[in-house]
Amino acid sequence: MDRNYSKHIANIQERYERALTRLGDVDGLLILSGTEQYYYADDQAPPFRAYGHFCHWLPVNRPDQILLIAPGRRPIYFQVIPDDYWYDQSIENEDWWAPEFDIVTLSDCNQVGRHLKNIDRLAFIGEPETFASSTGIIPTNINPRRLLHYLDYQRACKTEYEVAQIKSANRLALQGHDAARECFLAGGTEYAIHMAYLQACEISEQDCPYTNIVALNEKAAILHYQHKRHGLPTGEKGQVLLIDAGCRINNYCSDITRTTATEDCHATFHQLLAGMADIQRQLVEEISPGKPYVDLHQSTLRQIAGLLRELQLVTCSLDEAIGLNLPQLFMPHGVGHLLGIQVHDVGGHLAGPEGSRLQPPEGLPYLRNTRTLSENMVFTIEPGFYFIGQLLDPIRASNEGKALNWKLIDELRPLGGIRIEDNVRVTASGVENLTRQSPSAVITDR
């Protein structure tokens, strides 16, 4: 049995018991992992991904699984194993987690009602809600917002078990990043680099927590570039690789981005890459409990303004660049997001467990985290710098555009952009970088 896992279960049992008091006359909570969904007019389904609050308890990524959480009782896992010879439906009850649950085996999730008492005093979270209704859950107890707000808010801060899974997911992903970089420097295509990553991690595409971003040259300016080209236009070669790729361990994610440039890449791009690496490291050092996450984003923009000035990408002063919002042209996304069971973990805009929201400040609509940092909160730090035509071209003749060095910008546009991303945990005294855990985990940013 894993001691950290046992402590984790005890921790979230207490958390759920506190959460259930918000509902009043409720004796327990059913959590459904989800059901398999098919493509429209098809008999094929996308890869299944279990509901996050279910995964908080169990490292089982399977449809139709059910948990019953009740105050003062061991959690009951209704393990649904269909009588099926088309697919492998077996579930391995591993020694490190199974002893924490009373396991009841069913062949169909609709059989669970036979094992429940006082169903009208149970709450339900998950989907589909029709399952809850057919089981007898009263409508006001199906996905109650005051319960979900509380659970979402609390999930930002991780237990030691959760941090250990994220660390393991980082170590595995870094093996893939090493292989991807080597493949790129050897002249590999986006497709070849992607396959090198998967092979080094010994995973399939559906094991990835999100679609790998493997972008060469100008495609690095597309923030969530999704394709994997087998080559580049005639005569071109890859001078810049931006790869954003993670791994998943026991349903917990890593999310790492690295940018590499070839030796013959534009000299100013190399300077820009070195500058962004310095900014990323500085941002990590700025992390401490009690600091608003928004302050980290504002610090990012100020430092990017300084880099714009240093590399003569702007013709105005640093203060003028900030006043004209020029840094946002080159980094239109937030500096990071909460990380855990989901890559963009829940609760990033919640001000408290009651559900009040902290909206992103005006002018920063894509900031995914607006919370104040607290101990054991896990998130990403991922400053970026991109040459995005949709943002640059419309302002070429404007007041903002007059402050830009278009000759140099146009030279750099074919190189796409830069992003450098680590996963970090807030500690009592500062920060722990979960990505750069050892010398072998440090990948060159330049």
C-alpha cells in the first residue's frame, strides 16, 4: 500500500465530508466516471477520459465506474465490468490503491440502485445527468453548483501523492523532449519529431494528456498548432522547433514546452530565445505564497517590454511600449494555468470555495489563473513570444505600429515564435520546480 496514497484518500475524504455539509440533508455522494460517447452517426468513439473528480480518488480511466462517498464510511467503488468479448473490460485492482475501497463488482452501471439506500438523500456529480435521474437522485442534488465550486476550488492545492504523480509525469515527458530535440537537430520533420517523442516515452497518442504541439518555423506562431507535417515546402529546413508535450501518470498530467533553434538561425532570434529563457527562470524565482498570480503575468509583460527594447524590436522607450500594450502583441496568452488531473485544471478563476469569481483583468482575457498563490498549488509558468500575423498586420500603420521595428520583425516572422514552460509547486518558503528536478532534467533552452 502506498502511504502517500492512503494519506491522499484520508485528505480528500475529509474534504468531501466538509463539502457535503453545504448541501444540508444529504447522506452521501455518487460520482460517475462518465460514459463512452460515439461520433455522430458512427459506431466509433473518441478515446475515453474519466471525469476529473472521479480521478481524484481512483487511478482508473474507464467509463461507467461509480464511487459512493459518505461521511464516516470507507468509500465504495462500484466496479463495472461488462460481460463482453469484443473488448478487454478487465480492471487490475492494484495493491497500492485497491485496499482503500470497498469494491462491489457489477456488470452494468444501472445495477447500482440495488445497492443504495435512501437514494433521495444522495447527491450526484458527473455526466450524463440522465443516469442520475434514472437512478432516483432528486434534481436539486444533481451536479449542485455549491458542491462543485467547493471541490473545484480545493483541487488547486495538491497532496504529496498528487505531486509525486506530476513529478513522475514530468520525468517521463522529459525523456520525450530529449528525443524530440535530437530528432529535430538531425533534420526530422514534425511527424518524425512527434513519433520520436512518443517512442521515447513508450506511449501512444491517446496516452498523451493533450494533443502534442510540434511546430517547425512559422507554425510556432500558432499557439495550439495541431498538425504534424511530413516535410516543409521545397528548399526549407527546420530552423526552429517549438514542442509542447506532456505525459500522464495515474491520471495526473505534465505540460512542458521547449524551443530549440539551429546554429544557423537568425542571430537576433537566438538572443530572443536566450532572453525568454532568462525571463522564464526569473518568473519561477518570483513565486511565493500570497502573491497574486496576475502579478506574475504583469511581471512577464514588463520583462518582455524590456526585451523588445533591448533587441531593438521597438523604437520607443520601455514605458511607452508598456503604455501601448506592445508586449501583448507578442504574448497574447496567459503566463500559465493550474495543472493536475486536467492539463488546464479546474478552479483557476475561483476567488473562494463558495463560487465567487476573480475575472481576468481588462486587457488580459486569456489569463486562465487569477488566484492568489498558496502552498501546494501546482501550475505552469510558460512565457511566450510569437510573430503572429493576425495581431501584427492590422496595427502596422497605427500609433502602435509606428513604434515597431518592422524590418527586423519581418525578418523574424518566418521563425514563428518561442515558448518555454515548466511545472511548479508553491512551497511554504517559495517554489519547487517539478520539471527541473535533477541535472538530467534540464534541457537546453537555447
